[in-house]
Amino acid sequence: MSVNSGLVERFHVSIPQRVIDDLHQRLRQTRWPDDVANADWSYGFNCAYLQELVRYWLDEYDWRHQEAQINQYPQFKADIDGVPIHFIHVRGKGPNPRPLILTHGYPWTFWDYRKLIEPLTDPAAHGGDAADAFDVVIPSLPGYVFSSPLQTTGIDFTRTADLWVRLMRDVLGYDKFAAHGGDWGAMVTAQLGHKYAEHLLGIHLVTAIPLDVHSNGLPDSSFYGPGEEGWHAYNSEKLAAGSGYMVVQSTRPQTLAYAMHDSPAGLCAWIVEKSRDWSDCGGNVETRFSKDDLLNKVMLYWVSNSFVSAARYYYEAAHRPWAPSHPRQPVVQAPTAILAFMQDVIRMPKRWMEQTYNLQRLNYSESGGHFSPVEEPQRVASDIREFFRSR
């Protein structure tokens, strides 16, 4: 594999022991705040549960085991226009695997797609048809985890889409490819379907977000039709209750980073809170994620020293208003499938989706929230296979 502007090399996760030792020392020395009348988490992350996680982190969590699990899959690192991009690339087992790029969001990591790798690359071994196999590419967003250190400013979801085309076509040699995403990954994927429709077999989304959301917000109440009563209010309530992190990361990410890069307990609270609030867990986060699941995500940000560049992704998007690449309608011209999870933090109206995307498939799932590849991996994998079967 080669790319004109840089190098591609094999990548193996191997965190120095001194980083782990330093982490443990910091965890043992955590200075705990008072947490009065917060059993229901109304003031924020519950201190007793955070202390429980930290005890598990110190006494039972095994990073070397988790590291070995990640290293079971072939990983690479590419330099594309000066931007480091880490990615997993697993070849499909089938007569004609389709290339598929899976793009994560925040505070996801590439590892949130681990439960999709086998069902998509080897569907016959998971009750499916070998003809539905994919070559799966799972990159880390620029500045996230091992796509670091990011020394270039201005990298937002639109620039990421440009980088993904370079990755898929120039680095990996796929002339046309399929794309899937959620959260930021949905915006990257929609931008691919907007700007690069001729290179796309189609796009599959688990989150529908306007590409111009930072300048024009969400659709107003007039878009919502029969069966969608209360959805606009639902979105407004979720945004009012849970957007504080977004405001800070969109305006002062560097200031926040000093705390997050110094305190692993603080980083854990900041990230795991989203797993609880945005998933379909009914307030008990471990009904959807094990402690290892939760800590893996925190560890990947911690050991890669990448919180600040991941947080800056919000700043870059907020300060670079989206501009269309063409005037054609719908905005996203690539064939589009949407699998909407009703316990996600946003519920988008069908009429808006039909106006925005070349919508060819729309399904709803009552079970599952914002982290659907972890919460409902079989549902997501099945929907992806079914949509791209004829493409």
C-alpha cells in the first residue's frame, strides 16, 4: 500500500509500562470532591460509582489483555497530507467483499466497532451469507486516540471526509466504497455522500444530523408529522440537559484539557457520563456496557494523550461553517439508509430526512441508544448487510 504524500506502516498497540504505572499512581492519589444529594446523578457523575470504577481500574482491569484483543486485528498508520490516520483493515471472507468504512463519533473510539468486525467480514460464520461480506476499514478520527499527535488545525468533519477518500482510494485502492457512521461519523459519512457521491456505493447512518447544524440548528417543529408527536420537544429537552460538554469543547477545549490530561478519574467521569446518559440503559450503565467496556474507552484516550485534539474537533466544526460543494438536491445524493434508534439523543423527522438524503431505506429500533454498534451490534450489522446486498 502507498500514498503519494506520505507513508503507511503497520501499527501495533504497545503502551510503555511507565504510562500504566503513572496512571495507577494518579488514580491512587485522586482527590475526591464532596457529592451531596446526588444519588440520582442530577448534579452530574455520582462520586460513589466513580470510586467503584476506580477501584476496579486499579485492582481488576487488565490493560495488557485489552491491548492484546485490539492487536488481534491488522492495524496501520498512514500520513495523509500531514495528518496521521490510524485504522483497522480486515479483509472479508466471501466471493466479492465490498469495501466499507466505519466512522465513529465522540466519545467513541474505533474500538466501539469491534462487535461488527466479524459479522461484516465473515457473515457466513455468523448466520449470514458469504456473499454479504465486506472488507472493513475502521479509522480513528483525526486527533482521536492513535490518529495522533495532530499538529494541523482546521480538521473538522468535512476535511475528514476528504481524508477518507484519500485513504480508501489512494491508500487502499478502492475505487468505490460503502460508508457507515454515527455521531461525528454520521456527519463525515453524510459529507462523503454529499461531496463524493460518485465514489460511494451508498451510505448507512445510525444518526441523522444536518450538515449545517452548527449554523442553522435542528429542523423546526413544522417538519414533524403523524407518529412523531413529541419528538421536537424530546430533542429540545435532551439538548438543554446534555449540551454543556459541547459548549465547552466548542469554545475552550484547551482550558478543559489541562484537567482531563492530568486526572484519569476526571477523564473517566467526563467520558463515562456520556455512556450512561446517551445509551438505552435506564440509568444503569452496566446493563449496556461492562466495566471493561467503559474503561477501555477511557484508557484509549488516556494512553494516546489525545483528549485535547479530540475535544478540538468540536471547536473546528463550530468555527468552520459548512458550505455545500454543489447546489443539487437532495443535499446528500448517495443512496442512503438510516437505522434510527429511538433511545438516541436525537429523533429526526422523516420529512426532513427525505428532503436531505437520497433516502432508500428507513428503519427504526425501539431498543438501543447513541452507541448502537456496542448496544445492538447484530441489529446494525444486519441492516448494513441488507442495504448493501444489491449494490
